[in-house]
Amino acid sequence: MKTCQEITIFSGQKRYSVAFKRCVVREIENRVLSEAMARRKYKIEGHSTIARWLLKYSLYPHLGVPKDKNMQNTKTLLDYIEENKQLQKQVERLETKVLCLDTLIEVAEEHYGEKIRKNFDAKRLKK
């Protein structure tokens, strides 16, 4: 991955182009760098500068960004997508299980001629 460039010094302050800001944000989102590592690598002085860039230029601001240096306990968008697929499969299996159990109960009720299900809508008797 190429490194981000384009820093302009204007009136004693560093000015960063939008392309540079987006490049830094992309590196952080792709887990190439953490905020602290990007700040050191590109000599960005303000501690909240990158955080503001992330809010403004991030493609996925709701997912958050890693704050730790080693970034081991963070999830990427792909991790969330994979987790979502697994949860959808689990929901499908559970829906199938519920359908099978409902069918089993209906067959048992027909076979034995008695109601097996509890009536959850009935009011409780007061003692």
C-alpha cells in the first residue's frame, strides 16, 4: 500500500489535503495502522485531529476504529458481515426446528385426542 502524502505548511500550521486525510482514514479502517501509529508515522500533532477525520471521512463511522496499538481485539466490516451470515443461518435452523416441533405436537394431539400445548393466554387462577 502506498503511503499518504501531500502536507502543506501554511502560516506555521500544517494543512492536509482531503486526499491525504482520506488516505490516512483508509489505512486506519483497513487496520494497517492505529490512530496512534498514523499520528507518529505522518507526524500529525493534534491528538483529536485523526478522530475528527474518522468522523468526517470514514466509510463506516458506526463501526468504530481501533484505539490500541496492536489492534488484536477489533472487528473489521468483513468480520461483522461473516457474523451476520452465521446468525442468519442459525435463525433459519431454529425456525425449522420450531416448525418441526409444532408439527410433532399437532400430530401427537391428533393421535392421542388430547391437547398437549399449554394455553399461555389463559388467565391464572387466584388462590
